[in-house]
Amino acid sequence: MRAALLRDFKSPLIIEEVPRPTPGPDELLIEVEACGVCHSDLHIADGDWTQLAGIVKKPLIPGHEIAGRVVERGAAVANLQVGDRVGIPWVHRTCGECEFCRSGNENLCLMQQITGVTVDGGYAEFLKAPASHATPIPPSLSALEAAPLMCAGVTVYRALHQVRLSPGQRLAVFGVGGLGHLAVQIGVALGAEVTAIDLANEKLALAKAFGASKTLDARSPTLIRELRAGGGFHVAIVTSASKTAYDAAFYAARPTGTLLVVGLPAENICFPPILMAAGEIRIRASAVGTRQDVRGVLEMAAAGRLRCQISSRPLHEVNSVLEELRHGRISGRVVLTPQTPST
Ligand SMILES: [Zn+2]
Ligand SMILES: [Zn+2]
């Protein structure tokens, strides 16, 4: 099968013919119809996250936003059939036994495997994955629509549910990229009044189209004053991997408000303790999601309340897609279609 391989950090991926994986007894072989390109893939390929670099499989097939069709199943698989459409997320396999798995936080499992990081992912024509962690895709969603929900969608879905964003509250969304444009929609669906902040006018226009009541230019010299003008926000979620976005978002939170950490810059983020204390600001982070969260976000999309803006590209264009992502030139989500022939 054809796959895009990461052989060395900071080098382009290499399209190669590699053996098709053989599923184990509890695994599925999945024909990959769509795989979203996430900003994390860029960090993984660059070896940016030194805390993660040691666990990255080498060589690696990246990609953790996968939608496809079951073409083969191991002897012990009972819950899914050949032909079923399934999604495979970032959380590839969990132990089911540790205290986090047992308390509804399997996304924090101490023994977890990660799709496209510790095991091969979806930048390939096929992948194998445990049937226990494959989620059926509702019939009304195409593979292209479902794929980005496996990371971008589930991440903001869990984050905004964890802070119990409620009707009438003010939500600031920093960065209207792959995650941000979904955060705007989930905020609107939860009844919040949403303000979107970004550098790019077309991304701000996209946020408006998805229901944001206000947009602000991230480059404005008076941004912090504008953010605080309405009394600040109950929740400020940062979905971009930009330290500058965090610097502004901290000041956007009203007293007792929450700065929600989702986007992951390579640099550390840092805030003045006096202001944290003075406003009793809460800082909360959220990490992708559980299988329950994956089902939740798929249901929301199937009900027409969440729509990912997607454009599809063949697998062999993966390096140019990653470069466009690096320079912030992608609106919404790019989804690779590995079944598209390369010529
Ligand atoms: Zn991701
Ligand atoms: Zn566990």
C-alpha cells in the first residue's frame, strides 16, 4: 500500500510502498477514505514536542483523524462487520484498568497508544486499529465530514463541555482554524455569545458565517481593551498554537472566568500571578477526548449542528499541505484522500 512516512524529524514525509498491516485478533483492517491534517502532525514531524519525541514510532505513518471502511476483522472482533464505516481518533487504545480509564477519563490513560504517534496512523491507504476504539460513523456523514471530528471536533467538544459552557455566557475563541471554527459552532449550539479573534479576515468572516456575534482583529493595538470592553469572557478558549494568542486570551477572561488551554505552542506560556489571583482566574486544559466524546461530536454533526469546512487533497500532496498549515494559510480543515490515485 502507499503511505506517507516520517523517517526523520524536520524532514519532508516520504511517499513509499509499504506492506499492508495485518490486523491482530481484536483489530480491524480499515481502508482509509479520509484523514484530516492536524496542526499536531506538524509538531510531531518537526520533533517540536520534546516531551513526546521519545515515544514517536520511527519510521511513522502520521495521521490521527481517520474515517474509513472495515475491510477485514480479527477473529475476536464481534462488535463490527466488514463494510462498516468507522472513525479512528488520536486515542488509539487504552488499558481500561487504570484509575483514569475507570473514572471516565480514558483520554488520560497512563498506558495509552496514540494513533499516528506511537502506532501508525492514517496517512496511508490502510491502517489497523483495535475494534474497541473504532466508532461507527452515522450514515448521514461522509468520510470527509467525519474525519476532522476525530481530533479537531472531539477536542473542542470535550473542552467546552468540561467547563460547562452554558446559555448566555460569553465565549472568546482565539484562532479560527481547524479547531477554532468548530469551537465557534459548538459555542453557538450551547447558547453562548461567541466572539472570534484571528489575524486573517477570511477566517473572521468564516466565524461570522458560523454564528459568532462579534469578531476582533488579533493585530489590533487595542485588542485587550476591546476584549475587556464587555466585561470580559466567562470562557476564553485558545485553539491556535500561538503563544501571542495566550498572552491576549489571559486578559480576556473575566473574574472567575476560565482560560481554556487547547492549542499547543512549542513555547511555554506564562501569566502574572497577581492578576491570576486578583480575578481568581481559572486555567484549565483539555486533551482530545474519550470514546463517549467522539460519539457526542459525531451525533452533533449528524444532527446538522456542526459542520467542518473541508477541502480534500490527495495523499501525495501531504508535504505541501503541511507547509500551508505551517504558514497559517489553511482555512478550516484539509483532509487527505489516500484512495485517490497519485497520477
Ligand atoms: Zn490532532
Ligand atoms: Zn488506562
